[in-house]
Amino acid sequence: MSEAFALDLPRPTGGCADAPVLRERGQREVFCGLTGIVWLHRKMQDAFFLVVGSRTCAHLIQSAAGVMIFAEPRFATAIMEEKDLAGLTDTNDELDRVVDRLLARRPDIKLLFLVGSCPSEVIKLDLSRAAGRLSEKHSPNVRVLNYSGSGIETTFTQGEDACLAALVPQMAAAPANAEPSLLIVGALPDVVEDQFRRLFAAMGIARVEALPARKISDLPSVGPNTRFLVAQPFLGDTARALEDRGAVRLDALFPFGAEGTTDWLHAAAQAFGVDEMLFRSVVAPGRERAARALEKVRPALEGKSIFFFPDSQLEVPLARFLSRELGMVPLEVGTPYLHRTHLARELPLLPSSTRLSEGQDVDRQLDRCRAARPDLSVCGLGLANPLEMEGLTTKWSIELVFSPVHGFDQAADLAELFARPLNRRDRLSDAIVPARANRREAAPCS
């Protein structure tokens, strides 16, 4: 590897690796894990997500997904009425009837998830037992699994983690002498996953699988010769389940921006013995495209301060990307859970002046944000409008999960998501000042 190229790969600088973490346990402002269904149902083409919950759960999913009434989405809600919550009916019998009707109407379903919610967990409905019973009843045509999407103690991205962790026991066991394989872990948009597959193929890594697979029949096997890259920092339970099956996690930055994507790909190249010159030749075009595209966005973001409220668990790698590749200044990086093992490469690359916070006491954090007056605040929908009313510019964190943001070709799109609120603020300021001046000129003399 040439020295010039080596210097482009991230080097730990101390940063926030050993920085104190402000741990808060108070009122939180986050979505629940049911939200993950919105992107998961698009990824798994023969899966269906049946939420066992209330009308509020149904309205949340419908609103988040924006599905029109005449569409045929692959999610629904088995609505629990007052008599179910009061124990006046046999909830399991009711659930069985709903599932039977659903599968009769939708024979294309091959994988059915029963998704727990706050109401179903409050009444202690055992969806694990229900999934086993229904899976046996509808075997071999349909597999029925369950996971919790409850928002009582979790943040919204943990719904994906719980879903993928439920899939790991369904993966076949690969023999000890199986050909080495690479597993991409995380629900990436198909276009992004295909980009990564092409890059790995060009490096000569033959066996590349994904979790989740697009169809249940394509669910890969797992064993001691499986190496996996985690695409999302919030997949702690899934990674642990894979490691329990013998798979080995490859330590890397997360694939945000040119730097993160290069390091993520490089971890796989090293694990599979790819020649360094070949690796350089494969990643160079995409890396250069990303760098050129980011330079166009950099003037809008360089020197601007940013404050992350804890919401998606993407906060740390996004702060690293914005700081190192776009020149932003992260004042506080809050995250619902600071997974030090998965973020071991990320934390040293944050500026040492950054405050790290884990969990949330929303009132105290709002006070810190108001005192800091950042140029941009990244937060959930529930905080955005109040902060905008106070004159602070905000970015909805949930949009960072819904949008294709991984990889070289999406690096500039990711940067634009942060630049747009600032551009909007500047345009509004430019429009408001002349309007006020015109009103003063037009005012009649007293």
C-alpha cells in the first residue's frame, strides 16, 4: 500500500475514546420500534408484519409509511379492543382467527412476523408461544416468527435489531469446513446493497450474503467461517446472536462518507486476503466520486456547529463523518445507547471537545442546546417544531434512517440532508429582511 493511500485511511487520534460520558435517565422523546416496519417490509419481499396492538399503533404505522388506502402493503395491525385488554376474550383464539384470514387472503406471504407492542406486552400476551403454534399450523408454507416493537424502554431503530435477531436462529448451520463467506448485516436499500456486492465481487470475494435476505428462501447459512460487517450501529443484539452461532464480526468504521466506506470495505478486504493494490484499484473510482461530490457541499457546512439529540443510534458515526469530511463542529453527540465495542473505531475520530451523552433527560438536554445555540440541531419530530419556534434550525433524525445514505455514491446525498435546513434558513432570512424593509417604507406617516 502506498503511503499516500494509507494516510487516507482513518487513524485513531485519541478523540473521544476515553472521554467521560454524560449518562442521563429521564424523560425521553423517541419513536417506538414499530417504526422499523416501514423500511423492513420494503426490504423483505415475501414477509408480512402483523402488529398486535392498539388503534394508536395502527395510526402510527399508517402515518409513518404514507400508504394509500387502496394499496396492498405487507403490514397490518391486529387491533386489541377494550375487551381484549380487560381479559374478557381469549386473545390467542382471536389472534389465530386474524392470522388464518390474513394467510388465506395473501398466499404470497412466506414469512409472518408477529410484532409485539406496548399494549400486548402490558397484558403479557406470549407472542413467542403464539408464533410457534401458528408456524406449526401453517408449515411448510409459512414461517411465523415474533419480536418486540414496543417503545416502553427502547428507541425506534431497535425494532430492526429485534427483527434481525429473530431471524438468526432460522439461519442454517454452515459446516466447519465451509467456504469462507461475507455477511452484510443491516437492512440497506437494494440499490446500496447491490453497489456493495459489486465492489466485493471486483475484489474477488465470491460469497457475499445479506441479512435480511430479500426472500426467506435466500436466508444465508452461518458458521465459524462466516465473517460479517455491521452496516448499522444499532444492531447489537443481532451481532451478538451471530457471534453465538460462530460468526466473526469485522471491526470497522460504519460506511458513511468516503472515509467510513473505505474503512468498512477495507476490513473485509483484509479478512479475505485481498491484495492491497487490487483493493485500491477497486475503491478508487467510488472514493474519488464521493470526495468530489462532498467538496461541493462542504462550503455550506464547514465551520457550522451541530448538536445531536439521542434518537437513532446513528449519531456517533454521523458526527465523525460531518466533522472529518465536511468540517462541522459537533458540540454534543447524544445517543440512546453508546455501544463501545461497535463504536471503538469511531470514538477516537471525534474531536476531543465533543460532549458525549447516553440516554436522555430531555429537559436538561434542551437547556444545554439552548445555551449552545448550535447552527443545526438533529432531533426527533417531537422536538423539531418547538426548537424551530425558538429560532434554532433543526434536522429530523428519522429521515437519516429512511434515506439511502451508506456508501460512496450516497455520501453527497447524506451531506445534503444536513445542508438543506441551513440553506432553507438562509433563504428565509434573505426573504424576511427585504419584506420587513418594504413594510416600513409602505407604512403611512403618523
